[in-house]
Amino acid sequence: MTGQGREHWLEFEGFRFPCRIVESPSAVTEPVVVVGGMMQDRHSWTNYEKHLLPHASLVTVELPGFGAADALPASYGYDFLAAALRHLLNTLGMGGANLLGTCYGGAIALRCAQLYPEHVTRLLLGAMTGYLPPSYVSQIPHWQRMVAENRRDDLADSLLRTFVTPNDTRVRRHAAIWRLLSHQFRTQSAQDLDKACDHNARMTEHAWYEPHGLDVPTLVYTGEHDHLTTPALGRQLAEELRAPFATFHDADHMFPLEQDSAHADLILRFCTGRPLTDLPYLSPMEHPRGERPSAASVHLAQREHHPGIRQAVN
């Protein structure tokens, strides 16, 4: 099952950005709104439509600085991006959203849920950490120099080693994902590279994570072999947020591509209140300090009415 997506352009404080909206004919939960990694766009999640649309509408967004959106200078931080995301949710007329942020998008989704919890029904954070991995930060000057010197192959090789565990036969679909990302990294446009440089500079100029309170049911997870946003870092963030944490078996940082059907199943289970135990693709769910989640954090039962996307937006 796939849907006919419609495109919608928005503007926030002078910056234009697009989103892709695919309506579910039989939604049983609020729309799933995805903010992906820095090199993903609104079409990167189309393979999830066949899994999600029987149960939820899907909205993918390219916020300012992403994909086809206007470039966003690094002087604009994550509070600005969170406000732009809230503007999207307001414009689409959502009473609430199941907000999914992966990797770089996780910082934006988390900040949005912290600052504007009235717009977020549930929050899923994939491959997200509270602290930037030093191994990543140390590479930023080298990547900027490679971009300036137009060393495309060197840059692609370095990015591959950063995001995908090299030559790891434990990771499902490893060879296919390696080839896919190798092609993507080697064919980025000059505009794509400039935006990626701005994203990386934003990491060094603004706080990646702010310890604001969070009053939204949240789930944190990553791949068990993720060597970038490691399980240890994800677990630490989950403890700070007092959220459950788990890892995908046979997966690394790129689990959304490696295990799309399993990831979609986890998304739907969390958003519709189904059990997250004894799943063949997931480690046993861990809870902060060994505690079970509070009643408020597990109140995920389906509702008779679920706010949809305002039909006036087309």
C-alpha cells in the first residue's frame, strides 16, 4: 500500500521549505512526522509508506537547510529549527503529532518536543545522543577542507566509514547500504555540500542538546552495532529523559535503511500502544534506573478520534 503524496511549501521567517504529505485512509493514530538526518530529504522515507499508511498518515519535511529548502546559515541554531517545525505542525492543523527524529533530525525533534509539547503526542528518537561523539566532531574540519578542495572521493570514503560500520557481516543488508550511500555521497551537488557544511558548523556553534524538561511519551533506540551514536550514548540520553531504550539486532547507525519494516513496526507499536516486548528484531526494553515507565508515559491507547491533517492545505 502506497499513497499519493502531495507537496506543500511553507515559509518561516523568510526561509522557504517543503514537506511531503501522504494521507492514510484508515488512520488509528496521529500523523507520523519525520525529521531525518542531515543528508536525507522528504523522499528518503517513501519506502515506509507501505508499512505506515494502513495505520497513520506520513509527513516528511525538509526544514530550512535541508534538501530543496532554502539554505540556513550556521548562525541559526536548533531553537530556530524547532520553531520552524512547530510552524509546520500549526500550518497543517495538527492537534498533535507522532514526531520521529533520527540522527541530526533527533536534535530538532527533541527540542521541538521540549519547547512545544502541546504539538507533540509522542516522540521517537532514533540514533540520537545527548552529546556529540568526539569522533564525529574531530572530523568536521577535515570534511570542510575536503569540500573546499573538491576532494569528492576522499570525502565520500570518510563519510562512509563514519556512518556505516566498515565490513561488518553482522549488519543486515550491509553491502547494499554501503553501495547506496557511496553513490549518494559521491553525487552530492555543490548546494548539498554547502548545506552539510552549515549543518556541521551549527553543531559546533550551538548547543546540540539542552536539558529542558520533557513531558512527552518518548522512546530512544539505535542499532546494536552503531559505532557513531553508540548504544551507550543512546542509553545515557534515555536515562536523562527518563525514557525507555532499546537496540535493533543486526543493525548499525543506518538501521532505518537496513531494517525499514522492523523500524516501521516499532513506530506503529509505540504510537498505538501495543506491547514493545518480545520483539524478534529488538533487544529487551530498558527503563531508566531499572524502573518501569510511569502510567503517563505509557498511556498510548488508541483514540476514537485522531487529529489529522487539515484538508485546506494542498
